[in-house]
Amino acid sequence: MHKFIVLVLALLTSSTFAQGSTVNDLKDFQWKNRILLLNIPEDPNSTINELLKLAPQFAERNLIWFLFSNGTLETNFPGKVTDNFAKNVREKYLQGPAMQVLLIGKDGQVKYKANKFSAVEIFQRIDSMPMRRNEMQQGSAQ
């Protein structure tokens, strides 16, 4: 039963957008998803592996991540990300070459900034948000 629940939760994030959806702006996610932006200038593989292992927890929290590294973009978003989207996000939120982590709430506001990735800290931050507490009380990640 536990595996079934994890599978359903993992599908919730990808079901918010159809597989063929294209995202042009972070506003496309507003009131649907929380966003995690990561700028990892060197060796992003360990962070990507950790993000992939945490897929059920991300799905449960309606959290979509975008990892920028040396001109490339990795994401758990199931649709297409335009070049313009990536350029605009980098210009607006991830200036400079340093490692950066930003959490953006469903309301579109930056909720957390750090210079290192900590899943525990991010999940604690999200779980303390009023909207997330309401989701947990209702038993839903919507």
C-alpha cells in the first residue's frame, strides 16, 4: 500500500502539467507548484542524483526543480522548457556564477535563499508554510 501511495504522489507533480506542456515563465506555475531553483556551477551530478531520489517528497509538496549548471538545465518538469524561460530565470533570480538555491512559493514569492542545497532545510521551510500545513491537514498536495 505504501508503494502505491508513493507512486500516486510522484504522479501528482507531473499531472499538474500535461506531458506536452511548454513553460515560458515562472508565472505558469503560480498557485499550482512550488519552485526550487538551483545554480550549481561545478559537478552538479551528486545534487541531481539526490533530487531524483527525493522525487516522492517533491511530488508530495508540488515542488518542481530547475538546476542550472554551466549553460545546461536539468528539471523534473515533465514538459518542455523554452530557452527564453531559462534565460529569464537566470537573469531574474540566479545572477553570478556562485552556487545558489532559491525556493519560490505557490504565490510566486521567494521564500528561501541559500548558498548550498539542503533537502531537509527546504522541506522544513515548505512544511512550515501555512498553505502547506493546510494541504497536510486536508491530506492533499494540491
